[in-house]
Amino acid sequence: MKLKGIRWSHQFTLLLLIAVAFLVSVHMSRHFLDPAYLLTATTNFVETGLMALAMTFVILLGEIDLSVASNLALTAALSGVLWAHFGWPLPVACMVGLVVSAVAGLANGLLVTRLKLPSLTVTLGSMALLRGAAQVLIGNQSITGFPDWFAGVDQRVVGPFPAITLLLLVAAVAWWAVLTRTIRGRMTQATGANRAAARLSGISVEAITVRVFMVSGLMAGFCGLIMMSRVGAARWDMAQGRELDVITAVVLGGTDIAGGEASIPGTMLALILIAVMRTGMGLAEINPETQHVAVGILLAASIAIPNLLRMRNGQKAQPAK
Amino acid sequence: MSLNRMVIAAAAAAAMTAFLWGCKPKTTAVTVAAPVTGTVRVCYIPKNTGNPYFDAVNNGFTQASSALHFKYTEQAPATADATDQIPIIQQQVQDGVNVIAISPNSPEALDPAIRAAEQHGVRVITIDADLTGSEQLRSACVLPTDFNKLGASQIELIGSLMGYTGDFAILSATTDAPNQNAWIAGMKVALKLPKYAGMHLVEIAYGNDDPQKSLLEAQSLMTKYPHLKGILSPTTVGIAAAAQAVETGGAAGKVQVTGLGTPNQMRRFVLDGTVKKFALWDPAQMGYTAGYLAYGLARGTIHPAAGVSFTAGTEGIRVFGTNNVISNGPLMVFNKSNIGQYHF
């Protein structure tokens, strides 16, 4: 009960911080409060958000997936190369890209479960491997000239709303429903909370872990296609370092980095907070280094404060893992 | 996963994709950039932050802005990621800037953002690198120097150091670097001139722009050719490595080293006499020229077209070439007497 109380209050804290960040942004730049601009700005955070949804499950299991941004780049590079250099129809090339991204995720999952390797090590390796593969495929050039039906997915709208932002919201609801309303989601939570106990109660811990890594890979691949369409180009160095933004959103959202506790609304609120802060600070011409510092302080505080709360409540502080 | 579930998942994914790519694109009203009558606002977006080269470009801009009294800011992305410049472009457009000057990290990935900026009546110019293939999206481009003349000027530089006679070698980057190969081709053409008839190019070595490999290549050149009088390295990594090799080999004065280098890297070798002179473009001049160009575009006093010219303050006349490209002045030659003034 107590833990649940803390989680609720964490989301409440995020809401308050969003409100503060919003008001500060309005105060700092008179151009901030423009709905059309704000809606356009959301499209820059969709890939991070979609990958963060899948990453929430990975971290819930007490694992980590550092390879998502590299997987994104490889999917874009592979689909782009198949289409541009081998003359494959674009939809087919994209499907192959997606399959490869899922296989890469599957491989991560199998290495973690079968060889009992720490996911940090496994995905650190695949992060380098997938990025390297993208670079080998595409070299230091860009693939461009996509047909009109494919390019500029961020420009598609439903009424005033960008379609990819709506998609992120729908995906978030679906992810939340899977986590809290399905047996599979409950089993994932149980596995994250106590692996041994979950195994004893007949849950196939390995199958769940493999599946979660596979979905994380597939989601990264899908984001690769979105980014390829959004910027109208495929390059090997797309989204470099983006895995850290993704993990930041998840952890800031209240998902325990040690596993066992996850919150999809928390991840989304954290993403909104980061988006408001970055957009507001960018408009106010605050340089990116300072933006990083601000988000970093927020992340450190979001980990430290729950521990302080626990200590005040007379519980043991959780050691950082 | 059962077959039914897989069908459901596949159907959901297909519906999602159909929805996403099936929606209609947003229609944007196009604003034509009119001459600015109030304060002109210019923003420069370099490739990344904390790079002395772009800091120098920024200094040039600042000089131009204080001379012409326009409001100038620099907004640098934290990393040189192809997509990191996109939100900055959007923010500057939203902030009502008149001209965006950008050193693009990836030409193609910025096309949509730059197109959107132009549609909002913001003029865009490129600096140091261009939007190759999409030149119509920006108003004009300022490049560091006329690269077609670079090879010939490098030969003159090494020739003057070795008295136009004797053996010399070239230390390049990688065998397939397009810039390097174009410049080396230019050098070979220049070598056919009677003035350089006494000079013999004995070898072109490749150090892959890796300090260690470049050092080894330079050392082996000196061993292989005992009468070597010069090493010409048109790459900043190579020239520093060659200078290092000559210094540690005690061959200063016997083997001349020159090429393209940055003052910060070469300062030590110039001050201790290992290297007499070397060249590079001055990024500050480029920023200064771009500042004058940006201001003139905003005020409506410069209309870029091939052959049209304008005056860039103390730098003098600049002329637009094909695709509205301006090649900034000739290379700057650095030596013991002037290197103290440059910090990039």
C-alpha cells in the first residue's frame, strides 16, 4: 500500500513539475504559448516516447536495453539500402527492416536468458554491433529521395493534431492496458518484483524476458522508419545517444531501475516534462549543455527523493544497483 | 503466442501503419520573406558546441553584428547528430528570427526543417558546408575558400620552402577521401608547370587521419627517402604527425613540413622552428562575410544570383558563383609572427 502511495505521489510530483516548467517557459519566451507550435514540437519526442514505452517493460524486469538507438539506425539504414541500392519496393524493404530489428531484440533476449549474461553487457555489445552494421551498410552518406507517400510522416495531421503524436498516446494507453489489465502484464510485473518467486509460481521467466527484449527491438525498428520518414533521410548516425534520453524518461517516470515497479503514466509524464523543458529552454535560447544539466539534476533528484521519502517513512533506503 | 494473437497483433500493426501514413499532410500557408525594417535578427547554428573552429566563425559573426547593429545569437547542438539541429531550427523560426545561418551536419536530414523555415518567411544560408543536392532550399552559401585552387596553392607553399627543387612526399588521409583526392589531383596538375619542374613527388602516403598511423607513415617516408626535402600534408592530423616525426627525428630544417593545419595544433612546432609556415582558411573571416550576407538578405539589399557581388565590410568584395555559392578569400598562411593571434 505504502509503495503504491509513493508511486502516486511521484506522478503527482511530475504533474506539478510539468506545470512549473510550463509556466516558466511561458514566462521566458513570449513565443512559447502557441498551440500550433507546441503541437509541431511534440513530433520531435515521439520516437523517444515509443521506445520509452517498451523500455519501461525492460527496466521493470530489472534489465536494460542500451541497443535501441543503434537498432533504430540499423533498421533505417537497412530499409533504405534495400530500397535505394537493390531496388526493392519500399514497403517490402521496411518490413525486412522491422523483422531484422525484432531479430536483433530477440538475440539480446536469448543472450541474456540462455547464456545468463547481464543485459548491460549484452546490449552494450549490440549497441556497438548494430551501429557498426549500419555504418558498414550505408557508409558516410545519406539515403534520400523517398516517395511523397512515405516522407514527412510528422507532417500528417488529424485535425490540428500530428498523427504520430496521436499514435504515441494510443500506444501509451495500449501499453498501460497490457501492463495492468492482462495476465501477461501481471506476470511481467511479478517477474520483475521477484524472479525466483515468479519462477516458483510457474511463470516462464525466460520466455517473458525474451519477449520483452524482442518487443523493445521491434519498437526501435518502427521508430527507425518513423525517423527515416520524418527527416527524409537514412544515415548510420541517426539518433546517436538517444538510448540515454529513453532511459531517462523511464527512470524519471518512477520505474525502479532495479526492477519490480513500473508506471506507464509515469513514463509519459516524464516524457512530457522533458519535452516541455527542452522546448521552453530551447526557445529561450538556453544552450543545450545547460539543458542537459537541468534534465540531469531532475533525474538525480527523481531517484534521490523517493529514497529519502522511504527513509523518512522508516524503511530501508534502496541501494543503487 | 497463439496464431490468433499473432493475427490480432499483425492486424493492429497494419492498422497503425495505415493510419499513420494514410493521414493527409498539413497544408502550410507560405509567407514570403519581406525586407525587414526593424531590428534584424540573425541566428547561427554550428555543427556542434565546444568546437574552436566554429567558435571562430561565431567571432566573425559577432564582429559583423556589432558593425551593422543586428541582433545576433548562436545556438549550438550538443552533439553533431544529424537530427539535433532540427529542433533548434524550429525554435528559431518560432522565435521570429529573420535569417538562420547553419553549418549543416547532414544536408538531407535538415531539408524538411529548412523548407518549413523558408515557408515561414525565414531566410536560410549555409556556412562551411552546403545542402548538396538541395541548394534551392537555401538563399546562399558561404564556403571557406575556393577549393579548386587549393591544390595549386599547396604546391606553391611547399615549393617556396624547399627552393623549388628536390624530392617531396604527400601525406594524405584515406585513399578514398573525396576532398583529399580532389586536392591531390589539383597538386599534380600544378606540378606540370615549368616553375615546379625541379620538384619530384616521390610518394603519396596515407595516414588515415589517425595520429599514430600518420606518424609511422611520416617516419617511414624519411627512412625510405634519405634525400627527402619536404612533406606536404593537406590534412590537420597528418601535418601535426609529420611535424612530430621531423622533430623527434632531429630533421628540422632538413625536411620541411607544411600543408593544412590548425594554429592550435601547430603552434608548438611553429614556435620551436620545426615548421616554418602552413595554411588554412580563417573561419572567422567566413563568419564575418556570412554576417554581412545575412544582414543584406534581411534588409533586401542583396539579391543572390551568379555574378552578383556585395561588399563584406573590411573583407572587401564577395561574388556569388553557381548555386549562389560564395568562396571566401584565399588561404591564410600562418607563421611565427602571426600565429599568436589565432586560437582555433
